Amino acid sequence: QLYQPNVTRGFVVDASLPPLQENHDASIQRFGDQFIATWNGAQNASFLTKHQLIRVAVSTDGVSWDDSKALHEAACDNLTDCNQWQPTMIVVTPPHSRPVLWVFWSQFQSGGIYKSPPKQSAWFMSVLEDGGTWKHRRFDGPFADTTGTQWRLFPTQDPVQLSTGRVLVPVSMLPSAKPDTSATNSVLITDDFGGTFKLSP
């Protein structure tokens, strides 16, 4: 006998209607008794490199979702030129503590991902405790690897917590000195549950 599930679909956001008609880079996690979705949301394609914010919405059943909100609009130095990108989520269990939800994402101003001056690029760690409110940490660029080379970091997807407690966060590493094609990839490592991070060699 074949398993034939009954699939029900719902919209997290209906992109055929304003105000968010450009949406991508979505992540969804089950956390506590609800689903949490995060993604990039912009008014339309012309706003992608000008005013794109990380959005967050919540659902109890995965079908009906509340109205989305900006995750951390206050991070923007200039609301008309703020480019937030690609949230990636993981539920982390610290020792002797309840699970928490981590969201990693990046922000660029004055030119977008590849053209922002290094000092106007940053990556963020947003943390949600069950039943709590979001708390945000900002890590300004550039960020040095083990050789001292400076990079602007762009968290990507699928962070993982190892059995040792170590958390690995995949990142794209964008050149800090000048925009070119020599970007590469690595992972951020934390062994103290988000207290400090270092780049893998």
C-alpha cells in the first residue's frame, strides 16, 4: 500500500498583492509550538538593492500565517538604502538549557552585496527564546580569517550543531579590498554557543 498524504497549501505571503511582491531566500523552522518563516522581502524588483528587509512570520499549523514583520529594521543606518539578505535558521540546544532559535543574515548599504564599502557591511545573529522576544547581535565587517585576510561575510544556508555542541554556519566570503571574482566559501565556528565566532581555515 502506498502512502498518500493529504497535502494542504497556504501562503506565507501572497506576492501577487502589495506591499511585498519580491520575496526569496526563505527558511522555515519548527520552534516550540509554532512554525517560523524568514525571508528577504521587498516592494518590487527595483527595491532589491535599495530597501530589502528580512521578514518574519509565524504559524501554528503551517497553513495560516500572521502578517509578516521586519525582523530588525532598526539595523539600517539609512532606510532608503538598506539591503538585508538571506536568513538561515537553526534551533540550538545549549547545555542545561532550553532550545533557542538562531537566525543568521547579512546587511549591506551603499551599493549592495558586491559594492558596499567594507565598513558598511555586517552580518547578524538574531536569537529567539521560546515565548520571548528577538535579540540581535551585529558583527561589523570586515572579518579576518586565520591568515589575516579580510572578508565581508554572507551567511548562506543549513547551519548545523554537532554532538560536541559546536555550531557550524556556512558562509560565502566576499573580497574586502575590492569587488572581484575571488569570493570563496567557509564556515563560521562557535564553541561557546554564540559567544564568539571564528572562521574555519
